[in-house]
Amino acid sequence: MAKLHRLVTAVLRLAAAAAAGAAAIIMVTSHETTYLFGLELEAKYSHTPAFIFFVAAYGVACAYSLLVLPVRPGSAGARLVVMADVIMGMVLTGAVAATGAIAEVGRNGNSHAGWLPICGQVQDYCSHVMGALIAGFVALVVYFLVIMYSLHVIADPMCPCH
């Protein structure tokens, strides 16, 4: 049973690392240059603080997931890892929420503030941001599963892995 717990935990953590890494890479590669009324308009992830936060959070999440792979489920260190997993989940939730809010303004604008949508001019950029958001949501769901499974292993009195 302990080997099964290790296997499930490793698979979930690798999936979380892959999804988080993919989200960060997709966001980093989002850039496009276009011309509007003779002016050059460049859209890059690094021009928006929320997108920079997204890349940093998901990059850290990817590295963290790989670093905690050797920790055995049910060990003393596993309790600390579960607490760090919860914190990482909160950070990822904030990053995807901030990015989603900015992406919504980029896509639809805000008539009350006088902000025009930009996705009509930089469609590839907006598509990359949407792809990063989708990968970010996938990573967030996998992190939720990691947390739930880790809590199950820690709280299970029948588990021989304690």
C-alpha cells in the first residue's frame, strides 16, 4: 500500500509540475507586434505585472513540485509539504485570478474606464495568454488533487506508510 501511495503522489506531482511548467512557458512565449495607425504596438507578457506574477508563481510551482518528489507520503516531512502545498495552491489561485482579470480587460475592454479591447489587434498574443490560463487552471486542479490525496494519506489511520 505504501508503494501505491508513493506512485500516486509521484504521478500527481509530475502532472502538476508539467502543467505549471507548460503554463509558465506558454505565457513567456506570448508576444506580438502589430501596427495601428502607423504606430508600432508591441504586446508582451512582461508589460503586465499580473502576467509576470503568473510566470513567477507557475515557475516556482513547477520547481517546487519536482523538489518535493523524494518526500515519502506519510513521513514527518510530508506534513510540512502538505502545508507548503496549500500555500502554493493559494499563490497559484491568486496568479490565475489576476491573469484572468487582465485577460478579460484585454479581450473586452472596460467601457466605464474608457479602456478599449486589444485582442482585435494582437490575436496571437491573446491566444497565447488564453492557452497559459487554460494550462494554469489544469495545474491548479492537479494541485488541488495533490492536496486532497496528501491529506487523505496523512489522515488515514489504516495506512502503513506512517
